[in-house]
Amino acid sequence: MGVAIDRGYVTGVDQLAYPYFDAWQSPGTEARKRAITVRHLLTMSSGLRFTDAPPGGLGADIEGILNATDSVAY
């Protein structure tokens, strides 16, 4: 992130993060997601809940995320 800021790709850690996520740019995106900053993501303090689902269960599972061809879409 330091290099991205130094090169001007990101203005700073207090910049909103949603412009970097296509899925968060739709009109229906929750206001709390639009308020998340780069700092929140770097410090893992975005407030988004992550729960690891049991094998075969519904929800987010770390194995599925890591093994997916497109982990962001997953």
C-alpha cells in the first residue's frame, strides 16, 4: 500500500475503498460498505462479518475462497 500511495494510485489510507471493488459500486450497496476506508481494510477493522462455514455448509468458507478461480466473486 505504501508503494501505491507513493506512486499516486491511492491518495492515502483514509481514502474510501469501495471504488476499488466493482461489486460495491452498484446503487444497492450498503452505506456501511461505502464508508469503509483503506485503513479499515489494512487493519482488518472494516466491521464486515466473516464466518467460516462448516464443510458443505452455506456461507463463506476459507477453503472455497482460497481454491476459487475468482476468489473475489466467490
